[in-house]
Amino acid sequence: MSYPSDPILLQEVAPRDGLQIEPVFVPTADKIALIDRLSMLGFSRIEVTSFVSPRAVPALADAAEVLTRIRRAPGVLYVALVPNLRGAMDALRAGADELNMVMSASDTHNRANMRMTGDQSFSMFRDIVREVETNKPSLNGTVATAFGCPFEGDQSEEKVLDIVRHYLDLGCDGITLADTTGMADPRQVERLVLKALDLVGANRLTLHFHNTRGLGLANVLAAYSAGARRFDAALGGLGGCPFAPGASGNICTEDTAAMCERMGIPTGLDLPGLLEVSRTLPALIGHDVPGQTAKAGRVQDLHAPPATLQSASKRKG
Amino acid sequence: MSYPSDPILLQEVAPRDGLQIEPVFVPTADKIALIDRLSMLGFSRIEVTSFVSPRAVPALADAAEVLTRIRRAPGVLYVALVPNLRGAMDALRAGADELNMVMSASDTHNRANMRMTGDQSFSMFRDIVREVETNKPSLNGTVATAFGCPFEGDQSEEKVLDIVRHYLDLGCDGITLADTTGMADPRQVERLVLKALDLVGANRLTLHFHNTRGLGLANVLAAYSAGARRFDAALGGLGGCPFAPGASGNICTEDTAAMCERMGIPTGLDLPGLLEVSRTLPALIGHDVPGQTAKAGRVQDLHAPPATLQSASKRKG
């Protein structure tokens, strides 16, 4: 089959999709320090927070303050997730470069997660587009549960692609297909990515995978081989799924970057820098994180042979 | 690229490669009970133990007793790893159906792990082959560190393939390429598997991957797409690498089987049965295990929507 060698764009989402599920409130200054460090590591896009109700997601109650106070690096687009018109306006006021709008392919999930029907979501998106017209932020449309819903199961590709078309009709600059609870498999990914790429250019399509069942990087490669070039990932593999306590979260930024490095796929990221910042995460959130490369080191980080080795060949044979 | 749909043979190695690194000694009766349960789940090959020195690997000091006392299921080949002639003879006496011989592509690793030079390993293999001729067990030859050595780094493909040829000349029935400390990447896997398949038929070639850096299942798919059909895996993702405390071990049997199930790749395994047995592992070894599907459930194991859902659409929109 042979993999391509085109660059992959990894978009960091740990500050939003990672921290939103954490039971502890990471102090605002620590969030800002984390984002400021990430800004120096080569990302062109960082999803910094979500303008959701502080009652629904207390962990991100400081969204406006975070977005206002981070030190903006040139060339980095700072993204905010917005669940409704009010969130969009707040995000804009706080200086978001891009608004990430979300609806689920699954009606049940959309009602559980966004508390809206599909039609209500579409209507809300139209309101946002109309209201932000003068500010002209970049707009991204995310299809959550695009690879399956934890309540409904499989979702029809036609339904997912209809939402994509809807986002494009609204004038969205980017589209994200999200495997919200880690249900995708590589064959399914290949199939849906090929169809999505008929509607959206590779430079505008993001794949957002979770590693809930261990398939995260296999799905990345399936999507990449099918032509996708943009991927969300979270430092340390932060994030998670409310239905899978103990299971992995988002695909891990530094594990993905390390895989790309070994495969000769450029990411433009500072991998040693990522590992350094990743290793600060357990202290920040109070528990171990799923990322592997921060524990194992990079492949090229070799170890000293055992000291006993000199005499070993004499002992046996 | 499109994945094939040919069956995959998963070979269980948790009792050997999983338990050998555990600091606790799993009682012999528990090991036997575990293997007996695994025997009923559709495996055609289970690596049950290793006839290494009890001083080197105290966790498997009961190798002979385990191999003698397990309840043999028809159609299952019970494999023992043998590090030397003495281990081979002990394994045969205890009733091993197959002997798995090992040497590392890396000289440094072979000396550290087997305490032999490459020539000493080859000479030992010849002794084993000569001694077991009358018993005619199945013989497998494993090339450890085939995708990289934690001391030396990259290994030349020619050296790996030379060892494969050597094993074949000795009359080995099967060949295993082992990524002993999880250093392989999918592009490298594809390249080496294609070359190995020029020497060994797919029905005789096993790939043994570790998930040390999170690439385990991506490497499985790379090898599978390149034509490999046999893979070692450990229940719960047991195992590990002495240089990566906290990192993952072998690729996880049930995660791999679940991926295959979703992709329509037959494995012949009883996935619910695997999950049930996997969930007994933490109690057996005293800590959490890396496998994800046992925590998250299978993709098709759906969840009830939140009870608040009925009134949700009235609240917002």
C-alpha cells in the first residue's frame, strides 16, 4: 500500500478537549502558561477553550480570561469551541481567531450534549454566521459522533455528509469529523474520509480521533492514507469519554508526532519540547496521562547496556 | 489503499511474555486456570511459559508444572519459549507442542538478554534441532529487536533477514519478527514484512508487536496490509519493556480482536469471552492493565441516554 510522505498538520486541543473532562479546576494562570508553552512548539492551530455554560463545564469557566490573557504567537490560530450564539459572541469579544461550532450526527447525542435538535443546531449556526459577519472570524464546523454514537450506535455516512454540506453552505472555512467517543475503525475511517474529501479539500478537513479503544493512531494512518492531512490531538492524550472510565482520551499529540517523525512525515512540531511539556501534565491535573512516548522516550533515545555485559559471553555458550 | 479481509491469526502470549515481567509471582494454579480459560476462546496457539533460569525470571519458575498440568484443548498448539538446549529438553519433557527459540538481531541485546553472541545462539539452535529430531516438535525461530534495539538503535534489514534464513535452513516451521521494546513504525513494518514474505509464507510468519509508544495496532494494520496474517498478542496488553516504566506492553489481544471484528476481519476468537477473562487480570497481578476495550466496552455495547433528555429540547434552542 505504501504511505504518503506529505506533511501532517497536528492541531492541539488539550486545553479544551483535554481539560474539560478533568474533575479538578486547573488554575487559570496554569492554563495560560500551558497554552503559552504550546504556542512555541510549532502548532498553527490551538483550541484553547470552550464558551460553554460554567454550570455544564466548570473546568472551563475561565474561558474568556484564558483567551484574553494568553500570549499570542505569530502564525498560530487560537480556536474556541462555541456551543451557541451567546458563546460565539463571548468568544469573539475575547479575541478568538476561529469559532468551532459543533453538532452531533446522532440526534440523541446532539440532544444530550448540546441540548438541541438537529434543526435547532442548524438554526443556531445561521444565527452565528449572521452575527459574526462583520468580524469575519474563521469558522469551523464539527460533526460529532461522525463515526458512531454511544447511544444510537452506527451513524449513516449520508447523514454525516449532509451535515458537512450544511456547514459548507453556511460558509464554514473548515470541517471536522469527530470520533467523539472512540468508536471508529480504520476501514470505516478510510471510507468516510474518501467521501468527505469529495466535498472538502484536504487543507480544510480535520479528523478528530479518540483513542478510547486503542485504535487512535491506526485511524490516523487510515485517514492519512486516504488523503486527510489535518488532525486534532491532545498533549499527553488528555481527554476521555464519560462512558469509559480509565480508557484513553484524545489521540496523544506527542505519540502522533513521534510516529510521524519515524515515518518521515513532517509535522513541524518540536517533539522534545512536546515531551517536556507533556511530562508536566500529571502534576497539573493530579493523575497519570495516557501518552506513551513521554514514558518510553523517543525510539532514538537509546539506553546503556547492562554493566554486567562485558563478562556475559564468557558465562554461557 | 483498502484493507484486505483475510482472517488474522492471533496467538496469545500473555502467560509467557505478559507474566514474565510481573514483580509478583502469580500462583501456579492461577496461571493454569488462566491458560485453561484462554484455551476455550478460539486460539490455535498459546505461548504458555518460558523455560528460562528461575533466577533470571522467577515469575516463570513453575514452567514445567504449568505446561504439564494445563488442560489441553483440541486444536490448540501449546508453545514454550526456550533460551537454550537445557530449556528445550525440559520443555519437551513437559509436553510443549512447539519450541520457540530466540535470538536478537542486535548483538548487544543478544548478549544482554540471552547472554550469548550471535554465533553462540546459532550453535545452540543447531544443538536443539539435533537433540529434538526424534520428538519432532514444531519449531519457531524468533528474531528479537527486529525493528530496533534499545541499546544499538536501528538494525539493518539484511541482518534480520539473514537470521530468518538461518532459522529456515535449520528447518524451523515458523518465524517471528519481534519488536521487543516497541520501536517499530508502520512504514518500517511494511518494508520489512514485504521482504520477509519473500522468504517465508504468510502462514509461517508471525509479527510480535509491543505497544510501548502507542503504535501497536497501527503496526498490526501495516503488517496485515503488507500480507502478514499471524500476530502475537497478550490479553489485557500485559507485558512491558524494562526501559519504559508505565508504558504499554504487548499489543492487547482483545483490543486487536475488537478492531478486527469492526473491520470485518475474522479472528475466530470469542471476544466477549476475552473481555471477561481480561477483566480478571488486575486482581491476578495487582494492578491496572493497558487494554482499552475491557474498560470502554465494545463499540456495539451502547449506553442509555441521560434521563434528563426528555425535557432537554424544551430548555434550549
